[in-house]
Amino acid sequence: MIEYRAHFGFDIEFANGGSLAGEGFRLDLPAPDLSEAAIGALLVRHLGLALVGSVHLRDLEIVEETHRGSRGVETAPVAARVVDLSHRIRAGLVTYPGLPAPTIAPHLTREDSRARYAAGTEFAMDIITMIGNTGTYLDAPFHRYADGADLARLDLATLVDLPAEVFHLHDAWSADARGIRAATLADRGVRGAAVLLDTGWSRHFGTPEYGRGAPFLTGEAAEYLVEAGAVLVGIDSVNIDDAESGGERPAHSVLLRAGVHVVEHLTNLAALPARGARFTAAPPAVEDFGTFTVRAFARLP
């Protein structure tokens, strides 16, 4: 499905006095053939303005570009399907630099099982040894806090079929400014939602580049998401915190203390619309365990 956005500068005059100007603005469009007046009306709606006298757009350009979730702009319907957002797990997989890779070994081979079952019947039973932080995984509060809820005590209602607010942020951070800040996430409501941060970093998964120079969520942005009522925050990066800042983990600390789940190492988030998808990431109910692999996915209505 092709989506469109408008790039422009603008000058807005208010009927009761005063004005507002902007440069390099970008706005989701429901269709590519809108008039300048229609785009101006969408701009006013997106900004939540009142008593507008006139809107003038400058250097208007309409381009094919993924929607970012502009307020007041309906996203085109998406064909019903399920999108897998998880990395595949295999023996030897390096998820996070410095953590052990999983090993897989047989407990009962198909050949050995033939002596236990009727003719023509065989089974394979295998053993996997891995750290909970393998592939795409969820952090429960117990991961950070000894008195926090472990995996077995998580409410499934906070893990399954959550409304997803997807922030497509490929151009919202840089090597010099890797932290995603609250202001970047403040243009739409996230109460009761899974906030998914699409940074594009998952393209490096499984390579040495994945662990260096990665984008992350700042502590103040984590505080904003807690106050805004987010239920879960996921990212397609090596860590939701800056893993190169030493031992500080402000995003983990803020989110998990508030009971907001963290999902790291997501992938394929660019395939999701800015809103309208339903997100699921449920780990097994393991007691006294704080983090575990999930099969994260989104259902597009």
C-alpha cells in the first residue's frame, strides 16, 4: 500500500490577531491529489488550531512516504493480516553483544524414538539452553526490581491485542543525537497503548554494527510515556536505554517501576501503519524470572 505525505512551509494568520509560521513541515495525506486548501485544512486540524483566518502553504511537495500518524488524518484501510515482529532464534544467535548464544541439542532423536512407539510413529524432543534475553524479548518489572512482578504475575490484558501507536522515526534521530525525546512522541495520545518505536536499527541485527551507535529512548521520554498512560513500550534497537552510557538505565528504571512492559529487539516495524494495528507479545508464565523471549506480532484490521 502506497502512502503519501506533504512537505511544505506555512504561514497561518488568526482571525483574532497573531500568526504562526513553520518551515520544513511534514503531514500525512489520505490521498495524493488533495488541493492546497484541503491540505491547509488538514494542517489546522493536526495542529488543533482555532479561529484561523487564513492558511498559506509554501513550496508544497507531495511525496510517497510512510505515514507518521498525523492527528486528524485517517490512515487508509489496510488488508487484514498478521505481521511478525520477532527475530528468529537459532543455535549460536548473538542477540546482545556479551550475552551467551543459545545452544540446541537433542533429548530424544527420531531414530531413538522408533523403539518406544508403534511402527511408523516417531518424535523428536530437543533441549534449548538460552538466556532470557534472546531474540525479541520482554522485560517484566522483576528484571529491574526485586519486588517487581515476575513473568508469571503479568496481566495478559497488558500483553495481548493492545492498540499500537507506531512512531516511524528513521529521520528523527542521528549519530549525534541518538536519544528519542518526549517532544518527538507528544503529538498523539498513547493511553492504554503499546508504543512501538521504529528506528530502522533492526537492519543491523546479527552484525557487529548492531551494538554500536544505536538509537534509544531518553529517561525524560520514558517519564512522559508513563504519565501519558502507555502500557508497553517496544523498540527495534539493541536496548531501550543507551547501552554505551555506562551502567545507567533510566528508561528501564522509569518504565519498569511504573509497571510498563519493555520489548526490545523488535523488527519489521516499518510494515505497520502509524495507528490501527493490534500488538501482542506474551512470554511464558515463568516464576521468579524477569525477561524472556516472545513471539511479538501485530494484527492489522
